[in-house]
Amino acid sequence: MSSQMAVYERMESREYELANVYFRFHERFKDKPAIAKFWSEAAMDEMQHGAILRFCREHGHITGEPIGDTTCEQIESLLETVGTVSKRDDLTMKEAFYASLLMEASELDDVYSKLTRGLLPDHAILYEAIQANLRSHHDAFAEAADQFLGDPAFVEAFRDLSRKHHLL
């Protein structure tokens, strides 16, 4: 397996791991249906990211943009920390949003965007849909932070992520 194919497989797994973190948040807050629904939808977005990376890998839509081992290791380390936090029984909503902000602001989405660029020659419409989904994903986090935390700093941080993806 080429090193680039290994990166696709590695990041596909990280997307699924993040989905599992968000599913744990769903479970933690299941007594609050609105926030539980938000976390389940966020988890499904991450599952979709993993599936798209698998599609790229299996159909040979591979980008030439290199993703370094250091970047992958940083994402994995952060995800391990966030995963540990997500398992706490006394996890607060603010801590869950903080953990998600760490992941959403990490290089994971940038790597995902780079890896999906391999779709551009044959699947430009799909690539554009992926970019729109990333923006709406971060917009949903901003709206949820506003609704459930009412903390302007969190709202603005997630809005910044959405704006960043408008520029890609």
C-alpha cells in the first residue's frame, strides 16, 4: 500500500473515531432531546467524512497533496485526549463543546479537504457538496453553542471555522 493510501485509511479511521466521540456525547445528554439530536447529527457528519475518504481510496481519487506523519500524529494525539474526556460520567455540556471545538479546529478538517480534492477531476459536484457540508457542519456547531451554551466565545469560534471553509 502506498503511503498516500495509508494516509487515507488512517484519516478515515480518525473520522470514525470522532463520530464515536460525538455518539458518546449524544448518549451523555440523551435526557435533553434537542442537544442529543445535535450530537447524533454531528456524529453522522463525521461518519460521512469517513465514508467519503473510503470512496476516494477505493476508487483511486487520490490527491497529490502530501499529508505528513506529524500532522496525522497530532490529530491522533488530540483525538485520544478528546476521546478520554468524552468517556467521563460527569462531562458538562461546556466541556463537550470545548472538546468538539478542539477537534473541529484541529487539522482534521483541513486534511479531509485536501484528501477529497482528488475528486475534482471527475466529481467536482461531489467535492463542492463536501465543502458546503463542512461549512454547514460548523454553522450547526455555532448555532448549537448559541442555543445550548449561550457563550459568545464558542459561537464566534465555530463561526470562524465556517468562514475559513468558505475560503477553501
